[in-house]
Amino acid sequence: MRASWPDPLAAAAFHGSAGDIVRTIGPHTESDPAALLIQSLVAFGNVIHRGPHWRAEAVRHPLNLFAVLVGETSKARKGTSWGHICKLVSRADEIVWGAYCIQTGLSSGEGLMHAVRDSDPLSGEDGGAANSENKRRNDSRPVDGGPMDTRLLVMEPEFVSPLRMMSRDGNTLSPVIRQAWDGQKLQVLTKQCPESASNAHISIIGHITREELTREMARVDMANGFGNRFLWACVRRSKRLPDGGYIPAADFDRLAAHLKLAVEFANSLGDLEIRRDPEAKALWHSIYADLSEGKPGLFGAVTSRAEAQVMRLACIYALLDRETEVRKVHLEAALAVWNYCEASARYIFGDALGDPLADTP
């Protein structure tokens, strides 16, 4: 039996500045509140660099997120939702991030690495997405934070395209994407690709219809660790606004100002390990067993990093509040987002087994 469309996001998800963004923009757009919220969290997690992080034993988790918005049709207003969030978050770091660190065109692991590559000591060429653009445009503006800026948010309005690329023999996109989510050094051990990226901070937002995803996922090994690095979120048109919407400039300026303060706060922390306060720690202990329990089929495979996804989200909520500890309210907000994404994954992937042969009709 096919799972039903997920219930709306719980109120806890709309905590703090992220919730303020949805409540302010929501009445003026046909976009799904879940699309506005999740993309704002992904974008903020990218604009703040890779310094703040949390640890699971010896594993360092940066706060970059990957998310795919899945609509029943092309009328789900996915692109409209990103337009609002991109404009807003860009105001927090207009000169560099908003101008240079948002790109599209995922096609190969080598291409993704090139966008955030290390500097070449022999040629003297700087690496990083912002530096590449500076050089191409003969732009002399300094890069925020030093000679290299390796932040990159890849926005794929047609996420079906990279899925098709990954199904081709020899394509390296899937393993490099997995390295990027993990915060590892990006590299492909082939003589044709001498480049590497040591400090990349990559986030991904994809848009796709459920029909496209269902058709392509049989060709892509979603159960190999690729799918569970993404938040999968069902979205649809929230309302009809025949004359469009208008966000008052004063409201937009207020949101941008709050966001800018949060970005400056996070970037002032350096290589800070974020921890849970005692109350959040108690809540974490009570939910950990359920989060870490394995589930069957492709649904279980794409939701098997629940613990890591929830903690990354909780840390982002904390930094949006300009706090260096995860409090209970941040963890509850993160859980609300995860519960929605988990319900979305159940609806999207259903009873599929993750075996291309078995799942082919």
C-alpha cells in the first residue's frame, strides 16, 4: 500500500529566524512552507563556511546539507521558493557568496572538484569557486576569509540530469558527492584528474518531480550511500495567487538583517565544536535508539543517516539563534524537519527494495 502524502511540518520546525522567514514570505508566495524552510536551512549551512561543526566519536561533521524537493508535478512552485531564499541569504554575504558561490551543472565528480579545487603551487593559480570567477571576470575583489573561498552551493532545478549522469559507466559524480557531504578531501584516483579539494564546503539543492525520480532511481544505486546523504522533501503549491505576491521591503530588510548577524556570528567562531546542553543531551538520549534503528528497503537505505542529519539541522538552528550550544528547542526543531523528510521519503520511495532489477516494473 502506497504511503500517503506527509502531514504538514510540525510547529516546532518553525523555530527562530528560519520560522520567521517562512511566516514572513509564506503569505506572499505559492511555494510550499517546507520548500522555503528547508532551502533556507541548507543555504545558511553553506554561507557560514565549514568552521562550526559537531562530532560523532572521531568523525567531524560540518554543517553542509543536501536536499531534494520532490513535487508531484512541475507546478509545485519549487523554483519560486528558491528565488525568495536565494535573494534573502545572498544579502548576508552579497559580495562573495551571493555573487560567486551559487552554481549549477552537476555532471561529473571531476567538474565538482574543479569548482572548489585547491590552489596549484606550480602555476600559482588560486582554487575555489569564488577565485575562479574572480579570475575569469578579471575581478580584483578579495575573497572573504582569505585567499581561497571553497564554499559552493549547487542548485539543480532539474535534478534528473545529474541522476542520469550518475547512471553512466565511469561517472564519478556519486562518490565525490558522498565525499563532499562527509567534509572529506575530494579526489578521484585517476591520472586524468590530478586536482583535489581539501577544504570544500559544498551544499546541494535539487528539484525534481516524483515521476522523474521514480523513473531514474531504478538506474542509480540509491542504496549505496548516495541517497541517505540527502533530505528528501515533498512539496506542492500552497495556494493560488493570480496576481503574484509582494513582500514589503521593510519585512525583507528585517529578515536579511537578522540573517546577516547570524552569519557574522557563526563565521566569528572559527573551528568550533558545537555540543548539546544538558537538556538537549537528555532528549538526544531518549530518541537516539529510534533514530539509529535500521529500516527495510530503499526507504530504510535513504533514511539511514538520521542521527547525523538531525544533529546538523539542530546545529544550524542554534547558530541562527546566535548560540554555541544546541538547546532542546533546536533539537526539537531539527526532529520536526527530519520527521517530515522521513515521511516524504516513505511516500516517495514506498516499498522499493533498492535493487534495480527487482524494482523494474
